[in-house]
Amino acid sequence: MVSYVNVLLYGVGGIVVAGMALLVAFQEKLVYVPVLPGLTKSYPITPARLRLTYEDVWLRSSDGTKLHSWFIKLFPDCRGPTILFFQENAGNIAHRLEMVRIMLQRLQCNVFMLSYRGYGASDGYPSQHGIINDAQAALDHLSQRTDIDTDRIVVFGRSLGGAVGAVLTKNNPDKVAALILENTFTSILDMAGVLLPFLKWFIGGPGTKGPKILNCLVRSPWSTIDVIGQVKQPILFLSGLQDEMVPPSHMQMLYAKAAAHNRQCLFVEFPTGMHMDTWLAGGDHYWRTIQQFFEKHVPKNGDDSPRR
């Protein structure tokens, strides 16, 4: 007769094996979702549909991967802040155009929207290393433009985009004026325990209990919690308290880690904001918060307000 101890050991072993199989076989498909179910990889609309002034920008990442992006201007000679926007993990940049349209109007800014490798019209397949290089290519392009104020480039990332933006901002203290994070996770390791609760004993970040023996199998850990404390630029944290994907506690932990090293951090909560609609649920308060952050930390040329 099999003892209860043996049953338990077999059960634990089965979980570990199943977890390893899931991580090895499907992790990229869980982290990166360039095509939403029932849709195609192509853009359903372009900025022209919303009567936005834009240009198609084609870039080469450091490994030669061809990337597509849209540079959308409030008007041709706009010298306001330029937001380098990094999207969430699912869909493509076209699905964010309505929010960007309002962003231009409310913040009087330009917006550069990058398609990560494997997303939209960009070539290649997504990976953490590759997307970090893609983000750098986008920033390098903006930094070399003569039709914008390159001292007013602000990185804005939502969810996965926040993880991308944090790494880019940390790596470029002289090119990025400020960072905005919205509904961003502490790490993919921590999110694995949220999305796959049966794995949380075997995978997780620094605050997770258990042996974490599967961490070594994660190819895209996106450990924002380890990066955010190294960012020296001003940071605005926008947290939707009804976020159904990323627990709001992740944003609180990111803020605590950043604020311990950086006095130019601001944390703002939006009680009815969900993962994708905090910008909409937050209404005027959302846009005023960002505008005031810009006025303090990303002033116009000649403004005596402190930038750093």
C-alpha cells in the first residue's frame, strides 16, 4: 500500500514536472501575445483614421531586426514633450490609438509608438533581450531628431511596457527626462504565481516563499523590482486599484523600492481604474496628474523649474 508520504512526493514531483513543461514550451506565448484571439497581426487602423499627423518610421535593432513604429505629432512643429510609449503584452500599437489621440490633446505632446519585434509590422520574434534592444533603437532615433526637443523625452510604459521602459530609462540617464509607469508588475516571476497559482511555491521573485526551483527556466523574467531602484530620473506611478491582471500591490512595491533611492517619485491611485482603462476611468484627474508631473520635471526650455 502506497503511503501518504509517497503520494505527496509523487504529487509534488508531478507539479514540478508539469510546471517545467509549461515553462519550457509555452512561456513566450504566455508573456508575449502579438495577435489577439480572432484578430490578425496587421494593424486594424492607422493614425490617419483618427486624423492624426504621423509618419511611419522604420528602424533596425542592434541585431538587424527590422522594426516598425509610428511617430505621431500634435502638429508639425510641436516642441512639447515627446512620449516614447511602450504598450502592454497583447495586441499591437493600433489598439492604443484612441488613448494616444487623447494623450496628444490633453498633454500637448508628441508620441512615438514602437512595435516590438514580432508585433504589428515588425519582423522577428519577441524576447526580453530583443525587446530591450528594440527600445534602445527607438530612443536612439528620437535622440537624433532635430524636429523635437530632445531634452524632453519621457518614457511611458503600461504593464509589460513599464518593465521595458524601466530598463531603458535606467540605461539612459542622459537621454530620458522622466519615466511614467502604469499598472506594471514587479516581475514575470511574481506574475507566474498570480496567473498559475499552483506554481507559486516553485517560481517567484525575492518576496516569494518556497524553493523557487523553476526560476532558472524563465527566459523573460522582466524583474522591474530589481531595476526601478537604479532609476535616477523622476518617476510617476499610476496605479488602477481595480486592476484585474496585475495586483495593485506590485505597483506599491515598485514605488517603495524606487522612493528609497529617488526623492523624485510620485505615486497616484485611481480607485476605479482597471488594467487597461485607468486612463479612461481616471478622467480629468489622470491627465492633470501627468500634466503637473511634466510641469515640474519636464519643463519647457527657459523654465527655471528643476528637471532632475
